[in-house]
Amino acid sequence: MREEKKEKIVKILEKKLKSTSRQLVQFDSEDETLQYITNAFREKLSADFVGIVFKTGEQLIVKAWSGTKSSIAGHFPLPVDQCSPNLFLSSLTHEQLSLEKNCEFTRLLHKEKVQTWFTFPLKNELNLFGFCIIGYLQRVILYEEMESVFDDFGKDLAIAVLFQREKQHKQKLQSLLIYQQAMVKETIHGNSIDEITTMLSQTLEKSVLLLDRFLRPISYKLLPDKEGLLDEYLELATYEIVQKRTSKAWIPHPALEKTLLIWTIDVGGDLFGYLVLDATNIKMDDYVRLAIDVARNIYSIQFMKQKIILDAKEQVRDSFINKLLSNPIDEIENIFQYANLFHWDINRPHFVAILSLTIQDHHLDLLEQESYKSAILEKIKLNLSNYYPEVIAVNKEGDLILISPVSSMAHSIKLYWNKMYENLKKWVRSDWNNVQVLLAIGGVTEKIEDYSVSYMQAKKCLNVVKSRFKEMGFALFDDLGAYTLLHEIDGRMVAIFVQDHIGPLLNSEGKNMDLLKTLQVYLSHNGNMTETAKELYIHRSTLQYRLEKIEDLLQVDLDNAEHRFNLNMAIKLYDLFGNELKQNL
């Protein structure tokens, strides 16, 4: 009689499980399927709780829970290697698992005072997902004949999970295809980087930021609950990109408990920016990687499109500025048309300045130095457009020409340029320490023909800065005193005058160039031996020897006022005309 009762119970159980199995394929997701199982088991088996535990890497995590004792679920994840491997092999009762003293999962159930429980694995021939736990808070009778029934159901459930994952994978691929088509459409017909960012954020359901190469936000889409965290994201992204690669002792705010993933956006080796994804609690599967790769490619294309447009505009502008700075000016009517195109009132008074960079790194060859300088100038131009939008900046002969309206210098012309020079140095030294920044400013323009004059004055001023005011770093042509008169002298006459008076000190390098420096400092101190020796860091007797050598080479008397005047004039002309003069010597 007892056997018949047991057989009847097992058959009823088997019937209920088969009925449940048939329902497994009707759900839209894996989570819905698992939650249905836990609810159905708790109802049909009159259990106090039912849980489904999955093996994920080296941990056990609860995927679904129904009923009481949710505190058990709160103790997960558990390390796989601290739990019995028999949980994944076949159905087990509390009596069988209680024999395994080192199982963390068993100890947890004892601690929670669960009286009766059993588990069965969720697996088939090829896949192992985890196990199901069914528990009772009081003693109930379990029959050994139930084991095979639950083992079979575990196989059915494993198949259902595979089915749901396959369906979900197919849905993701369809979504990815739609997303890719939308991205391609945006590439062909659109120019909005914001649209790409929004699509990527919606596809991954994560916050996304796009930064330029100087770590400033170009575009971003934050989830609704993260909309006030832009500054925090930027701080953490800066740390991830910059600080981790340096030895600077700086860490982001401790409240920023987020995981960011960062990819570069580049084309042909040129860095355009960074894609930043809030990857907190995200599973980086093939779907996410494909979505990111598609977005990066589309960003690159959009950047290239914009770069082509900007390069074309810049070429037109550079050509226009070069015509404006030429002497005599050709095609004046075209220059006015170009000025209107760029919304520039060319008739307003302006200053023309030259920004020049000197790379102080002897390990770089000429090609590397030019590449280095080009990157610095691009950053400077970008910063100028943000902080000095009134300034027109164009490349010319390896330098940067700056044209600034007088109307932007309300308080003081010199103060304006001095502040700009300090900003220029700051922008450069934030990334490059071995670069010297020099700035020379020509005179003010009153009419269109004055632009070429102001440019030539800036060139002469730059020569003087390089030779006489390197430590100061910048100068205005109008502040150069006698130099402002000397620059009008014909270049051939200058070359003859300089050659006649200091030529022997210029025709060879080494000691004679040291003599030129000695003469320059001696004359600047009005022949004061003590001050000259102090500035040159040499002994007075060494200075005396050098001065005698100079008198011998130049056939002059340094005590003669006329000779000293001519020598001073020759040095000033040499400073003023620089490389232009060297070519004629």
C-alpha cells in the first residue's frame, strides 16, 4: 500500500513537471522563463522557497527566487570552488549534501535553518547552467524515485534556456542590423555626431560621451538617472586617459564608483578623440563590441568629413591671408570678397602678430620636429578659437600668423598681448615642456595696404626677440625704439654695412660667435667691464682678452665713440634682419 502511494505521488509529480516543461518556450526572455519556473514549483510542490542558481565564471549567482528566505539569495555570489561539485552532477537531497562538510552552500542552508531541501542540476549533454534549489522550513518526505524525474526536468529546463538565449541572440542581431543601417544612413545623409551618440546610448542602454583629443566633450548622451553627472564622468575619463599613463599623484573623486571603457577615434594614425562608455554592470559580449565598432567607424567617417570641409575652408582662408600680407597686394577685390565670406571687417584696425615655436629637443630629426610643431600649433589654434574667437590664426612658413582687432584691446594693447602670450605658454607647457614660445607683434593697420607692412614689422620684431629678448619671449614692434627706424633701410645697404663692421665675427662659428655675443653685451653696458663680465659669467681678464681680440679682428678702437656707435648699429641691424641678412652676407 505504501509503495502504491509513493508511485502515485511520483507519477503526479512527473505529470506536473511535463506540464510545466511545455510552458517553457512561450516566454520572451530567459529571465521570464526562470521566474515562471520558481513560481510554478513553489505553487505545485507547496515549497516555502524555490531558487535557480547559475554558474557564471568562478561564481554562483541567483538568477531567480520565489517565496521566503530571500536572505539566502542575499549571501550570493558564492565561490564555485567552495561549493560541492556534486551540485552540478545529479539530484541531491539535504541528507546527501549534509555529508559534505566543506560545502559553503550547504553551510548557508543550515545557518538559515532550512529543514528539508533538494537540488537538481540544469544541464544537458553539452551545456551546464547551474542548479535549482527547492526548500521547506519543516520536515517533508522525499522519495529517491523523484531524482530521475527532476534530472529529466533539469534537461528540459536547460534546453529552454538555450532556446531563449538563441532567440535573444537573434533579436540582438536584428537590433544590431537596424542600428547599423541607421548609422550608415546617418553617415551618408547626416552630419550630426549627436545622432550617433544618441543611437549608441539607446542601443546599449548606457551613458555615452565623445571627447575631442584634448578631452573636451563634443557630444554626450546620459541616461535619465545620470543626467547631472557630466562633470564626474569627465573627471573619471580624464583620469583613465591621462593620469594612469603618468606618474602624477592624482586620483578621481572617491564617490565616482563607475567603470568606464574608453576607445580612441582615429583615422590613419591621426587621433580625433575618445569614445567613453559607462560600462558599470555591463557584459562585454560580441553584441556590445560590434555596436561599439560600428559607432567608432561612423564617428571616424564623420570626423573625416568635417576635417575635409575644415581643411578646404582653411586652405581658402590661408590663400586669402597670404594675398593680404603680400606686397604689393594683388586682387584687392577678391580679398574683400573673401573677407565678407568669413564675416571679417577688414577695414577695422588690426594688429598682425607672428607666433613662432622652437623645439628644444636635439634627439628629434627635422621631420619629427615638424610633426611635433604641427601638433602643437593645431592645439594652439583650437584654444585660440575658444578663448580668443576674434583672432584669425593661419599657418605660414612654419609659424602661426595672428590677426587681432584693436577693438578687442579695450584696456591696454600691451596687457592684451602679454596675457595672450602667457596663455600660449600655458597651453603649450601643459603637454610639451621642451618648446620655447616666441611672439612678435607688428604695428596697427589703418587701411588694407597696412597688413603687409604690419606683417613685415612682426617679422623684423621676431628677429629681434630671437636675438635679444628670448627670455622675455615677446615684444611689440612699436616698443623696439631705434629698431622701428632701422627696418625701413634697404636690405642690400644693410648687408654691406653689417659686413663692413662686424663681418669677421659672422663669417665663422665657434669662438668668433662668442666674440659677437661679448661685443653685444659690452656695448649694451656702455663699456662697463665689471657689468659685462658679470653678465657673461667670465673673469675680467678673459673679457679683456676677448675685447682685444675683437679690436684686432675688426680693426677698431672700442674706446672710440664713433666706432662704438657703428658697431652698435651693425649689431641692431643684424638682430633686426636676421636670416634675411644672413643670406646676403
